[in-house]
Amino acid sequence: MPQTSSRTSLSRRSLLRALGGTAALGALAGCGVPAAYVRPGDRSVTDASATDHRLTWANWPLYIDTDDKNPNRRPTLEAFGKRAGIRVEYVEEINDNDEFFGKISPALMNHQSTGRDLIVISDWMCARFVRLGWVQEMDRAHQPNVARHLDPLLRSPAFDEGRRFTVPWQSGITGIAYNHKKLGREIRSVKDLWASDLKGRVTLLSGLDESFALLMQGNGVDITRWTADDFHEVCDEVQRQVGRGQIRRFTGNDYTKDLVSGDVLACQAYSGDVIQLQVDNPDIRFVVPEEGAELWSDSLMIPNRARHKANAERLIDYYYQPEVAAELAAWVNYVCPVPAAKEVLAADPDKDTAALADNPLIFPDETMRSRLAIARDITSAERVDFARRWNTIVGL
């Protein structure tokens, strides 16, 4: 996700994360608040798309292509509006997954419209929405491009098998970034972070959902089916490393500042961030560890009682045209969920744009793809205890 995300700062972490998210909602049901789950028959309203040619789309800042001369213009979105005759109100209002959850959850749990037809949140948060019945199933008959071009690696996460309720907007990899020149050697494994020459020069991500999967992979765990024992083994290891002074601190997206300054030599990192850092410092490298790395997505969803569902489905499908996906990928530099966009970029007459087709952090090669996996999400039953233990270690 873009840098102005929930991975940015600890100060914006909401009460819902501290209480355990969905588990907190469950607790509210025992205090006179209606149960949060919405049954399938109560999720939709009459769709106005056929006569009301508009939709409202909530997204993160800096997460769509803009015109170089006018940042208020969004070329791919403007092209959709002209082609489809649909006016899109594009709102950059999502700065934190939990913060946005708190913003729209009162409406959803009370069977009311959020005022938004399309939203983009991280898959671990999407899992909460799907479990709570807060999103509508999409009609793939309206989305032939999604059906044809969605990356097979992203087609069936544990929380939404078959991607019935969610469609990836952009993806990324949680791996390890390091300064090769200053460290003087390569990093190949998660366990390399615990080497003596990195003592006090390592950072880990502070967010539970962002951190645990890669650390489990370092222990050889299949993150598509991890267990509570796997989680506590990771916590034991991190606690040991904190105790011996190996970990400098836990961070949000501000890990990039430490890496650039040289205060940190190796860290948990996101592939999209490293692409940007490498423009100014080619000594910074990103590695998918030998044991594997987590593939994540920020996904598009249509919330309950959205009044322009068909329009939203049409917009999603538009972005799955390889030509459009390529234009977006060239700007945002995250892992493109449309592999067919690679050929489009490779044929671009601009040399720098064409070179992006060969960047494995945008289009992972087969070797890298074989080491990527989507983690099973943390369930509501697990979240309170897991969050309590993790936050104690991290100091939240």
C-alpha cells in the first residue's frame, strides 16, 4: 500500500486494533449493541447504476496515476469516465485500515449505507469485512477482464476463496531490505537478521498483521495454514532478540528513514517502498528470503447498500485491462495483479517505462513467485490474545 498507510505511524493506531478489531465488535453485542454480522439478504439495495451514472470511490492517497503537470488529474480514471459515461467521485480518505474501519463500521453494522460504492483496504482487513458480511458479492459476468487476467497467485486467499467479494487493486511483498554496501555482504534468510554484525541495526514492522507472516516463514512455516504454536514461537524469538538488543526499534513506514540514513542496515520492508528508495540509492536491495515471503494485496470491495454496484463492477473490470493495468503499474510501482500488463510495458517506446517490465518487484519472475504465499489471516477468536502478546513485545 502507499506510504501514507497504516504502516506509517504508531500514533494513528486505533482503539479497535488494541481491542482486537472484530473481537471487540463481538463483545459489544453483549452490551446492548446489535450483533455486527449482516446476513446476505440484507446487504444490497436497489441498484441505481442504469439511470444514475456515477459512483463514489474511497482510496488511499498517492495510489493512482496522476498527470505530471497537474497532480489533480488522474489519466486512467478520466479515460474511464469518458469511455463509460460514468462520473467518479474519487476520495483519498483512507490513511489507516483501522481508522477507516472505525469510520464506516457504525453504518455497516446498523445496515446503513456508507455513502461509498467502492473502497480499497488491505486484505487482512478485508477478511474482517467478509466475515462480518459487510461487502457484496461481485457479479463476474460484469467483469470478464478480472476473470481472465487476475494473477493466479492472488485468485483464492483463505479469507475469500475464489475472490467472490474482493479484487486486488495492487499487491506487494513483505521481505527484507538492506544496504549491501554498508553491510558488506548479502542477506538471504530471515534468520540473517539475527547475525551479530547487525546488532542494534535491525528494525521490524510494528503492526501484527504486517509482521508475523514473514517471521513465521523464517521458521519454515507454511503461512497459508499456520497455527497458534507457530505464532507463539515467533513471539518467543522476537522477545529474545529484543532482550539481546538486536532490534533497534519497531516501525511503521518510517523504517525507510532509518535505512536511508544508515542507522539501520537491514529491516522488514515492502517491495514498493524499496523500488522508490533504489532510485536515489542503488545500494539498497530487496530480498525475498530463501524460506519465502508474504504476498499481500490492497483490495477493492463494494460495501453493503452501495447504490451503484454495477458501476463499481464496471470500474474494477476496466482496471484489469492489460493496457490500463500497465499504465497504473508504471506510476505506482507495486506488484501488478495483471501479469499480462508486462508485455504492454515491455513494448512501450519510452526506455525507462519499458524497463519496468523486467523489474521482479513489479512482475515477479518464476523463481520469486515460487517463494511467495498469501498468509492465512488472524481470526477474530485469535486476535485479542495474539494482539495483546505482540503489542506487549513491541511496546504499543
